[in-house]
Amino acid sequence: MPSRARIRRAVGRAMTEDLSDQMREGDVAEPTGGDTEVMIGRGLRLPVALDTRVRDIADARGMPASALIRQWIEAGIAGEDSDAAVVPLAELEAAIARLSRRAA
């Protein structure tokens, strides 16, 4: 188990430095003990109405807003990386539900 001093230094570094370039180059060690992926925090400014909509959608899907935003970013990047369209299952299910309601 890491010492408190080591944890404090790590937290201080994470709060004051952008580690994304080091992560990209593989200079930051992966976490030990489990398959937890290191996450980089990013600030994101959204208009209030858009943030409310994101939170409403995330609530309806039973997931945190940050996970939903991450899904959308991953889908966007996947679309950039290939010619094939990548759509999360949750989005397909939501679209089917909307179409079913319209047809009824």
C-alpha cells in the first residue's frame, strides 16, 4: 500500500500538471492491482441547457454524465478512424424506442 506522503505527492502532481503528453508517450506508470485504466481529467465548458440535456440523457440511461460524454467522444473518434459507423448499443436502443413510440 502506498504511503500517505506518496499519495499526497501524486495528488498534488495530478492537480497541477497535465500528464496527457506523458501518458501518450508511455512515461506514466499504469496503476497496479487491477485493470483500472488511468483517466485524465479535462475541463469542459457547456452551456447550461446543453449540460442539462446531457445529464437528463445520462440519467435516463442510468449512467454518469461523464461516462456518456466519454462514450460520445469514443464514438466520434472511432468514426474518424474508420469508414464504418460505430454507434453505442444504448443509442441504438434509444432510437428504436423513439421510433416505436412514433409508430404507435
